Amino acid sequence: MKREVMVIGGGVVGCLTAMALTRQGIKVTVVDRGVLGAEASWAGGGILFPLLPWDYSETVNELALAGAAIYPLLAEELITTTGIDPEYTVCGMRVLSHFDAAVAQQWCTTHGVSAEFQDDSLWLPQVAQVRNPRLIQALRQWLEIHGVILKEHTQITTLQTQSNRVRTLQTSEGESLSADRYVITAGAWSKPLLGTYALESDLRPMRGQMLLYKLPIGTLQHILYSDDFYLIPRRDGHILAGSTVEDVGYDKSTTPQAAADLQRKAIRLLPALASCNPIAHWSGLRPGSPDNKPIIAKHPVLENLWLNTGHFRYGVTMATASAQMLLQQMLASSG
Ligand SMILES: Cc1cc2nc3c(=O)[nH]c(=O)nc-3n(C[C@H](O)[C@H](O)[C@H](O)COP(=O)(O)OP(=O)(O)OC[C@H]3O[C@@H](n4cnc5c(N)ncnc54)[C@H](O)[C@@H]3O)c2cc1C
């Protein structure tokens, strides 16, 4: 497949899709209406694990575990090629409350995930994380080094079609862009971008708010999780506290109520946080999908269009494996 591919949306899913295609010698352009990776992929926590995997389907877990397994090599390659360290760290995660121990144990055994039950908590030593902004910086550099065209500040407004194919993409500046094949990786904006071609897909933005703290390095060394809330320690002492899951459309504002709620939960989990205030508060729009199942497929009507979107709460974790899946489908297709 030596055809030119245009990837629409330069979040982690778009960047990793572009990377997979480029490795096959395919000429790739990534188009983003802002700058690469400034939306959900920047805002996320970077935990490389479904929080309570036994609550999800095998489809979700297979993709998440496969995605997480690719990260050590990816991180190594990014460091070697770009000099930027995405801070892939196997820090482990302690799950503190409200899980069914028997179900959790069974799931971990079946999936070969190490787990130790200690008092009332579950210790998962293999859980890893990446630092999202660093990952994006490294991916961006990798793409540039490998000759991928990055077309930023370019919003695609319409897909112009003819005989069941995308013919051109119209931009908000009135430009027409074309390639042989197109991949939509526009995250929470994929559905409006597809317009009537979204067909039955049930994708919607789901806002997540996060707080950032700074404590002395090493105060917290692993991820702490309790009741759909987590603390993630970065290597330099920053601690992320998140996150909300809110169905509020395309509203990306942050709210004082969420800040207060996240702060209360953060202090309960790590009392040392009571002595300092959060240094940042942000939100991002996750690409929500039913049961957290992304769409990684050729479009059912438009023969030269593919979709890689709807990764919801685990897009960073899944993106590596999801890009591989999409690549296999594209290589096998004559469209
Ligand atoms: C608070 C929070 C915490 C999270 N924590 C985790 C976690 O710990 N682990 C994990 O695995 N996942 C986590 N996630 C989820 C993860 O961040 C997302 O699933 C993932 O980033 C989705 O990536 P994406 O590339 O599909 O979307 P995005 O990163 O949103 O990228 C989509 C891109 O498309 C561009 N775009 C949109 N419309 C157009 C258009 N018309 N024309 C051109 N470009 C367009 C946008 O500008 C954007 O750059 C979290 C998310 C949030 C918000």
C-alpha cells in the first residue's frame, strides 16, 4: 500500500496511527485544527491500565493490555530517536476500596496480571504510566524526523464525497486537501466531523477535570486509586488528582465544584496534600463511546475512509495497539 494517507486529528491516536503508517513507507499528512496533542491527549492522566479492568468487556481489556505492552519499546525508541523521554514508568497501582476481591483475583489470574492482596487493598505492581505532554512532544518529533507532514491550525469542516469515496476535505480557510486514503482520529469531535456519515455511531464528548499538585519528589511513589478517583505521581514530584466524568457536551470549562470535590478526595487519599494548594486545574473532552469500545474500522459506506476513534477513558493506553489494528486492516484492504 504505497498510497498517500491523510490523518485527521493529531492527538495520541492520530500520532500513533501516523507512526504505524509511516513505518510501512507510506506518505502521511496529519491535519489538526489546533496544535498536535493539545486536547484530551494532553489533559489525560497517562495511566496505562483500565482502572478496574474486571468491570470492562474482554474487547476493552484485550486492547488495553496489548496497548500497554507496546509502551516499553515505544518509549525506548522515542528516547533514542528524539531525545525526549515520555517518562514511561512502572510505578504500580494500589486499589484501596470498593472492589470485589474474588472477582479481581480471578481476573488477574486469568489475564496473567500480578496482584497482591494486602489487608483491604489490592497492589498491582505492573501498572505503568507515561507523562502525556512529554509523550506528545516525543511523538511529534518522531513524526517530523520521519518526514510526516504536520498541518496544524487547519480545521476540516466537510468531507466532500463522490461515488462512495472521500474526494477532498474542505478546511475552514476554504482550502481543499486530498489524499488517496483518510483516517479520522478526531477524538471527541469525530462525530460532528463525519456529519451524516457518522451513521448510527454513538460517540459523545465526556469531560474530565483534573487537579495538579507539587510535593517533594518521592512523597508518593505509586498510583493510588479509590472509588473512581486516583492520584498519579510524576517523577519530579507533581501529583495529578482526577478525574470527573461529565456528560456536558463540548463545554471544556473547569468548575469550582469539581475542584472542591477533587481536592477533598485527594486529601482523604493522601493527607500530605492538605498542606498545599493545587497549582493547576484543567479539563479535557474524552471521546466517549458505549462501553468504552473504540471504533477501529473501515467506514461502512465511504471506501477510502477509516475510523480510529472513541477510545473514551483509555485512549493513551489503547492507542498503540489500536494503531496496529487499523494498519492491518488498511494493508489488507484494496479500497
Ligand atoms: C481527565 C482525563 C484523564 C484521562 N486519563 C487517562 C489515563 O490515565 N489513561 C488513558 O489511557 N487515557 C486517559 N484519558 C483518555 C485519553 O486521554 C483519551 O482517550 C485520548 O487522549 C483520546 O485521544 P484522541 O487522539 O482520540 O483524541 P484527542 O487527544 O482529543 O485528539 C483529537 C484531535 O483532533 C483534532 N480535531 C478535532 N476536530 C478536528 C477537525 N475538524 N479538523 C482537524 N482536527 C480536528 C483536535 O484538535 C485534537 O487534537 C483521560 C482523559 C481525560 C480527559
